[in-house]
Amino acid sequence: MALGKAPLLPENLKALSPEETRRMIHEMRVHQIELETQTEELRRAQAELDAARACYYDLYDLAPVGYCTISEKGLILEANLTAAILLGIARRALTQQPISRFILKEDQHVYYLHRKQLFETGEPQVYELRMVKNDGTPLWAHLATTAALDADGAPVSRVVMSDITEHKQAEEALRKSERYALTLTAVNDGLWDWHIPSGNAFFSALYYAILGYEDGEFPATYDSWRLRVHPEDIDNIAYEVQNSIKSGGGLNTDLRMRKKTGEWLWVCIRGMTIERDADGKALRMVGMMSDITERKRAGTYGEMYREVLQILNEMGDLRDSIQRVLAALMIRTGFDAVGIRLQDGDDFPYFGQKGFSSDFLLTENTLIARPADDGVCRHKDGNAGLECICGLVISGKTDPANPLFTPGGSFWTNDSSQLLNIAPDEDPRLRPRNQCIHQGYASMALVPIRNKDRNIGLIQLNDRSKGCFTLDSVVLLEGIASHIGAALMRKRAEEALRKSEMAQRTSLAEKEVLLKEVHHRVKNNLAAIMGLLDLQGQTMDHEPARATLTELSAKIRSMALVHEQLYQSDDFSRIDFQDYLEALIGHLRSYYKRSADIHFSMAATGVVMGLDIAVPCGLLITELVTNALKYAFPADRPCPGAGGCEITVSATWDGATYTLIVADNGVGLPANLDWTNTKTLGLLLVKMLGQHQLQGRIELNRTSGTMFRLRFAPREMHGFRENTDGSRQVPQGRI
């Protein structure tokens, strides 16, 4: 209120008229009233100021939070009483102290970071950190800071400080009290509580969430739960529940339940009866439900993996093996349709499939893109253009950045309808057909089958339900596909080898028949020659000439016997030398009457020889035995020893060398006879056969009678080498 002007007093009051005097007195009274009013207003303003000062003291000094003004360097310039009490220090002692003195060392970086951000950005900062009182007692504090200027214009920060220690302790207590619930959440368990007589139940929020529902979205009753159990599992779970109630034991079983989306998931139900009436009748059962879909899927895929490998590792027809693999995939996964495409020229038709309709196969069996003239569309690299997603996967043109494809080049989706929304200019497929979508297949996986660095086909798995695949399951399928690729190549190689072996066996059988006929004809031809020699001998009167023809026939007979043995044997490459010796000696004995007085001993059990060795050995034995029969036992001399006249023939094989012995206990060769230089045909033939043809070493022992010993190693003959068992092998470096 502004003060009015005081009335002017005239210098001579006596000169005033009564009227002027009365007006002046009135003005003075009005002025007095105005002064009194102003004085009262001043008193009231002072009182209000005192009240405001008291209020400020209450609001600032006695506020439930601490207030501080802190300089840019971190010194406390001003603080209220609450801040001093909170930090446990006298108010006067608190000023000019660095605020960092009261902050726990481990949390000082938090303070410095926010102080820096406050002065750089001017934005208010709110944070929590641990502080310490003046006596070292720790506390949790909530700080809210704002930037300001002091009276001199210097930057400062205003800090509001709250003690939140009790709040933090309450949080910790709450965490401990919720630990069990958090544990259940972490292990993916939903709780259930079933009142058996009424059928009413309690399902936890996580129980509903496991099935894809909001909390309480379907009634919590036994009947509502039963409607969501897979029809194939309902009888088994009902039996398990009743058995658990009856026995008092725990319930622990796996079953399938339908989610809100319609897909099936595997769950593990665990529970126990916890309340019964006076008669022992079950009243209440509680338990937990866990989603074990991934565990079941991993187990199923692991078993499928092993079964497929076992099938592929077995010998058998490739197409039959693929059909068994497809059956295993279909049974293990439960999918509606599975197929395997394999390369056939430019195309990749289904090598085997199960579940696809004939109408589907009519259009989808081929992948080749064809122009109007029914030719083949080809890329610049010459490869045939392959249509739709199958062609994209087989061509190896998948994009790993696209969530529909894996880094391994597979395609997968749990909702194929989204493929219909791809813009034509963004669709990487060549001529998309979308037949799988039109056939109602929601879940699809296409996994490439590789041979080294080239795709040779793919595995296709389709199901009409959504949500059948995860990235992990597709990766497992890629592992199966890699083994299928290797096994397919191996089986194709095995088939080619079997066909080659069959062709070789057929050819060998034909050659064996031919060889058998050759041996039979050689034997017959030699027999014809012997017959001619015998006829010629019968017409001759000259005894020495007849004897020569007889010996020549015996030599031919030794060769004919080899062919006869081979003709009668299943093995046309070798003969049993024991059988051969017995037949040969029997034949030689028939030529000489004196042989009835001579004992023959033959030993060659287990020794086998090829044709190229047996013939010269037979000729050599024929010469030496014939020589012994003619000269070793003269008619005018008795046989030496108690055992009488004896001729021994033996053959042995030590794994590296043959040893052939022909011995007699007769009169022996003349002492002055050098058999190696004799001109007689028989011994000359022995030397030629033993040393030259068989390339062996012949030893003569005259100690008691005559013994010829021939040692020779198997030799190459016509590109073959004798094995240790007498069979032949192709020498290295030769074909």
C-alpha cells in the first residue's frame, strides 16, 4: 500500500477559517488511520516471514531426506540436518568435506560417472550406491542430483539423498522368500492342485503358459485337463493316476498335451496324494508339470539317428534300404509325409516317399523348370533350373541370414502360409509352386543330402500341424542327411561292385566250363596218343623199341593224369598232389611185373600244386620211379634189408619251398657214374626238368640205395605267382 501525501500545515493557523480547520483535522484523522493500517500490514508481513522461515527450517532442515549443495569439485557446501544425521556427523563438520569420503570405495565410480554426466549434459541424474556413515556403518542411498548455479554464478549440484537400506533388505528377503517359485520357473514347471471328489483344480500361471494360454484362460478342472490330453495317452495316464492313488506312491509319467495353437507337446506329470478322508479315500493330489518336448525330441532324433545308420550300414538293395529309412523317419517323427529325392540326370525325383498323395507326386516328382517347348531351362553354368524351395535347397542358393534357412543350407518353417506373402521381387525361388501349402502342410523341412561338396538330393519332412521343428532338430536332421549321403554313395558303389562281381562270376563260370572242356580234351588227346603208342608197340617185334614206346606212353600218362585230376576237381588251378601221386604210381606199377615185389610209399598230404608245377614234377617222378623199377632191384639179387624192396616218393611245402624226394633202397647207381653229365634220356630229362624248368636244386644221395632230392621255390608263370597255400596271385607291377 503506497503512502499518501501528508496534509500541509499553513504557516498561520490563526488565519484559517473554521471550515478549513475542520477539513484539515479530518484529513489528519484519515492519514492517522492509513498509518495504523500500514503498520498492521507490516506486522502481519513480518509474522508471515517468520512463519515462512520456520516452515523453511521444517522443510529443509527437518525434511525426511537429506539435502546437500555440492561444488563442482565435490565439496559439500551446504547440508540440511537430515543429511548430517543420515551420515552420522555434526552439521558444521559436514560442510567443506568431500562427498566421496562418505561413499563406499567400491561404488565411487558410480558417483563420478553420474557427476560427470550431470555437468556435461545438465540432465538430472538418479542412481543408487552404497555409502558409509562417519562411524563406518554402511547404508544404501538413493541419490537424485540436479545442476544449478550458486550466488556467484559458479556451477553446483543439488543432491537429494534418501536412506533405502531397509528397502534393499526387504528386497533381499523377498528374493529369498520367492526362491522356490523362481526355481520352479527356471526349471519350467507348472503347479497343479486337484480336489479329487469335485474334480476342481488349481493350475498355476506357468501351468497355463506351458500350454500357451493366459492365466485362467480355461477352467481349472479335471475334465478340462483331460480334454487336452492326446487320445492315445489318455488311457495310460488314467491308469497311472489311479495306480498312484491306490498304492500311495508318487506319480511320474510322460504324455502329450495339446497347446492352444493345436500343436502337441510332451510333458512330464509328477504328483502325489497328500490328503485322504477317515476311510482312506483320496481327497487331494498335488504336483508339477514340466515341458519335456525338446528332451523327447532329442531322444527321438537320437534313436532315429542310430536306427538310420544301422539300416544304411547293412548290406542290401539301395531302394529297399531307403524305404526302411523313410519308414524309420516317419515312425520316429510322427510326420504326415517324408521323402528322399536323389539325383537322376538333371532331375531330382523322389527315390522313395511315404505319405504323399498321387496327385501331389504327379506334379512334384520332377523339379526341372521347362519352357513352353518342353525343353529344359538352364542357368549360365549349364545346370538345369530347379523349381520351388526343393530346387533352391538342392541348388545350394539358400541365404543363411534368412531365418527360414540354416547355415547348413536347410530350409524349415513351422507355418508355411507365410511363404504366400513373399513379394515376387523378393522371392528367391524359381517358379514357386506352393503345392505343399495347398496340400495343407504347415510344418516343412528340406535338408540337403551331400556327397562331399555337392548336393545330390534332399530329405523332405512335412506335417499338417504347426510348430513341429526347432533349429536344433533341423541340425540333427542335417547330421542324418550327411550320413545318408555317404551311405548312398557307398551303397551305389556296392551295387556297382556286386554287378561287376556277378558279371565276373558269370564270365568265370563260362571260362571254367571252357577250361574243364579243355582239360578233358587234352586228357583225351593224350589218351589217344598213348593208345597209338600201345598199338604201335604191339606190332613191333624189336623188344628195345617196344620198351621205349612203353616208357614214352608212361610219360604221356603222367601228363594226362594231371589234366584228369583238374577235370575232376572243382578248382581248375590246383591239384591235390597226394591224389595225383597215388594215381601216377598206380599207373607206373601196372607197366612192370616186378613191381609186385616192391613196396611203394607215397607222402604228399596237404600239398597242392598248380598245373605248371605239377606236370614237370609228374614227369620227373615218372623218370626216377621208372628208372628204379628197371634197374634198382635186379632179379638175381635179393632185396636188401628186412623190409624188402622199397620205393619212396614224397612232396612237402614249408611255406616258401617245395621239396620233392624219390628214393629206393636198391643197388644204387654205379659209383663212377656222373649223372649230371650222362647222355641217357631219363637222367637228362630229370636234370632239365629240375634245374631248368623248375629252377630248383637237385641233390643225389647214394648212402643206401639212391635218393634224389629236389628243392624249388614257386616261380612266376604266365604273370602269376604261387601263394603260400599253393594258389596264385598277380605279381606287383603287372596286370
